[in-house]
Amino acid sequence: MLSKLFFGYFAVVLVTLSIVIITRKNPVHSVLWMLVMFFHIAGLYLFLNAEFLAAVQLILYAGAILVLFLFVIMMLNIKEEVTAKRFIGCWPAGAALGVLFVVMVASTLPVFQQGPPGPFSIEAIKSATHAKALGTLLYAEYLFPFEIASLILLIAIVGAVVLAKKGSNE
Amino acid sequence: MSMPIPFPDMKPVMPELIMTGAAAALLVAELVFRKKAVLGLFSILAAVAVFFVLSMSFGETFNGMFISDAYSMQFKVIFLITLILTVLLSLPYLRRERVENGEYYSLLLFATLGMMLMASAKDLIIVYLGLELMALSTYILAGIKKHDLKSNEAALKYFLLGSFSSALLLYGIALTYGLTTTTDLAAIAAQVGRGGTSPVLLLAMILIASSFLFKIAAAPFHMWAPDVYEGAPTSVTAFMSVGPKAAGFAVIGRVFLTAFPSLQADWTAILIGVAILSMAAGNILALAQTNIKRMLAYSSIAHAGYMLLGIIAGTQKGLSAVLTYLLIYAFMNMGAFAVVILLDKGEEIKDYEGLARSHPLAAAAMLVFMFSLTGIPPTAGFIGKFTIFLAAVQAGHAWVVVIAVIFSAISAYYYLRVVRNMYMRERAEATALRPSWSLGLAICLTVLMVFIIGVMPSVVIGR
């Protein structure tokens, strides 16, 4: 019961915060609300017995990435979000699709049945220690996706440079 | 418990490793070579090298996450052909548009790498990561003309909608994982077989399908295609209209037939709806276009609809018909874009007026591609449509094929309008040409292949 209460709190707060973030006019406020959201995500990880992920979430996202966000926003010196008139005003269609999706999810999820549990029970993780279990998995079984992810990050860096640097054709 | 991590078998991923190495080398080479055409030639060399390694790379590796089999190999051949033709198209186009930078070729190679990973993925995580690798590279390529507002719009639109579709895919994967506690495609099917299907699995399948259908630009997930195709640099449009589409079909075929065979009745029903809607939206909206890139975008939506018929058939024959169609589509569509680039001003359908008189060879090539896209024998387009319709009829979907044939007849109107403009309209000052050896080579190759496959279909069918 208590665990359900905890999860309910985190779920409601996370969804509310997400809506708050995307509706703020001032981007700095958005980023600060995002900080609160990241703390709640870390809480959710803790609640799932994933201490290492919670710590990483705080150090990397709340600590490093958000600071970069703030830097960029302050460098761009945007006081208020630039608003332009919408090209297409078909929000009823979007709203209808959204409602349809919610109904679909809400009607199917009550029959959700979890599959068979994997080898990593809470006890197994405790005996192997958390970071070690994660690390072994990441560098042995999931080595291949890990390497592809590094390529994706490389692309992101290259793309940022390509699109942001001054071209020779100016 | 310190256990040694076994070194994985590298043979099956050799083509991907070479591709990665070449793409990374291009990033460095960009600093050394002032002539960017060298980089283009280097990427063609890399593609040829990958092609030769491909046939030696059979096998499974990385805990069964990656598989190199006949299915993935055939797709990879299509990706490599697309890559080579794109580079041939890009060489003169980039010079003319003054957007020559070395990263362009590197990003093309990375996008191809992403597609190759998608075709070989045997795990939903690899499907997702390959898709992201491909998508991120193409977003950047679409916006590489930094000072062109339309290119900016294309990149941004593609990026936002693409991220949305990736989120849907992740949601679908998460639901599937929750139900089966595995992301391995075969293990998902096994677990579903034990536990039985549930509405949640259906929801997960729909979410995953939406994301893939977005990538192949099938209706109703096609809204991005015309704007992005029009705004992106023409060489990138040519690449996008074939490469990501082929990769999308590779994962649709693999994921649906391997992981969700128990839901076959459901996904067949969904895909029939999507296919008919794509053919309708693509063919009818193409009628009203005045810009040839937009017209080809709608035509690519329609072709996605035809190709879905092969997946709907759900048989081995259907899948190989999709492969044949994609190969033929690669040649005829890239050829059409090559002619668009060949013309000094070739973006509007009006620009083609009187082309037959001023430049008969270019007009003849365009005529061949338009006939092939319509599906008129003896061009390859006919063979593609024939095999795919035959597979669908044999699987018992004759009524869908009847609809497809009707829409195919409608498509003749807008393809042949270009031909009419070229041959039956006169114009005082016809558009000039911008000839270059690589464009000439690309057009010769594609025309040749369109005829070879059209006259001797045995070179691609029945292997």
C-alpha cells in the first residue's frame, strides 16, 4: 500500500511537472522546473532499488546537463519565448487523437501482466553490488548497443558543429 | 565474482566495422583534403569495400543481438547501392550549391551504418539504436544548407516529428519488455507463445508499427515527407526517399514476422488499411503538385503503399518481392533525382517544358524513369509491381491488389505529365544543363539497370 502511495506521488508529480515545463513562457523557469523533475526521476529510481542510476541521474542530468542548458539559454539571451502564429490550427484533431490514445492505453493496461522475472532480483543485485552488476551487464551482454550509443553521441557532436559553425560559403 | 568478458566474434560485424572506420576516417580527412570531391570518391571506395566483405560475414554475434543472414545482406546491398548513387549525385550538387563540407560524406556513411544495423538487428534495442543513428544523421543532412530557410525548416520538421516517432517506438518496446521481460525478437515470440497474446501486446505492436511506418512515410504518418523532401538538398532527398524507406521495410519485415507472428491477423489488418490509405493519399495528392520534388515525395508515399502489400502477404515470397521492389525503386527514383539535379533549374514541373528538343538525352532518361515509376513494361518498375502484386494475390489479398492497380493507373497521370511537358510542350528558352561525369555515370547506370531488370528480371528474382 505504502509503495503504491509513493509511486502514485511520483507519477502524478512527474506528469504535472512535465506539463509545467512545456507551458512556461520564460525558458529559465522551464529549466529550473526541469531540475525539480530530475530530482523526482532520481526518487523513482531509488524507489526501484536502483541507487546507482539515481546517483547518476542527479550528478549527470541535474548537475551537468541542466547547467549546460542554462548556459545556452543565457548565452542566447532569450527573455521570453519567441511566439509566432501557428501555421495550422487543427488542434481539435490533435486533441481527438490524444484522447483516443489515452482511452486505448487506459483500456488495455488493466489487463497488463508482467512477464517472467529475469535473473536480477533485488537479492542478486545486493549480493553483486549495484554498480558492478550494471557494469558487467553493460560491458558484456550489452556491449554492442553500448558501442552504437557512443556512435550516436559522436553524430550528435558532429551535427552540432556542422550546423553551428560558420560556413566558408558566407 | 570476477568473470572474464569473452571477446565477441567480430566476423559478422566486419562490414559495419569497415563502415564505421571509413566514416570516422572521413571526419579526419576533411581537415587534410581541400578538394572535397576526394572525400566523395573515398566514400564510394568504402562502400565497394563493404560490399566485398559482405558475402563473408554470415553469422550471429554479440549474444544473438546481431545477425548477418541472407535477408540482412540483400538489404545491405540496396543500402550500398543507394549510398554510391547518392555520392555520385552529391558530387556536382554540393559544388553547385556551395555546401561542400567533408562531414556531409561522413554523415552519409553513418546513416548507412544505421540502416545496416537495423537490417541486422535481432534485438529491439539494436533496432532502436540503429534507427536513431540513421535518423540523426539524416536530420543533419536535411539541414546542411544552413543559409536556406527551406532546408532549415526541413531539418527541424524532420527532427521534431522523428523524435516523436522514436518516443512511440520506445513506448512500444517498453510495453513489450514489460510483458515478456526480453527484447530479443525470437524470445519475444517464444514468450508470447507461452503466455498468450494480450491487448497490451497489441498496443505495443501498434506503437512500434507507427514508428516504422513513419520512417517509410506511409499514410497517415506521411505529413512530414513533402515538406522535408522539398526543403532538403536534392541529393539528400534522393537518399532519404530510398535509404530510410528500405531500412524501415527491413525492420518491419524482421520484427513483425519474427517477434509478432501470433498477431499476424491484427497487423495484416492494420497494414492493409495503411497501404490503401498510403496509395490513396500519395497518388491523389501528387496530382496537384507543381514542384517535382514534392511530386516525387507523394509518389514515394504511394510506393510505400505498394511495397506494404509484400509485407501484408506475410510469406517468404512477399518479402523477396519487397526486396526486389526496393532495389528497382532505388534505381528508378535515384535516376529521376539525378535528372532533377542535372537540370540547371529543375525543381518545378514547368521547367521540363521543351526539354526533349533542347536536351533529348536528358529527356529520354527522364522518360524512362517516369515510365518505370508508373510501372509500364519493359521497364523495371513493371517487374517490381508485378512481383509484389502476384505475391499479394497468392496470399489471398486479391481485392487489395485490385485497389492498388486502380491507384497505379491514377499515378500515370502525374508521372506522364512530366513526359508531356518534355515532349509535347514548347518553350522559348529551355532550361540549361549542368553536365558532370558523375551525374552522367549515375544516370547511365540507373537507366541501364532499369532496362536490364525490366527485360531480364531473372537477374534479381529467384535468387
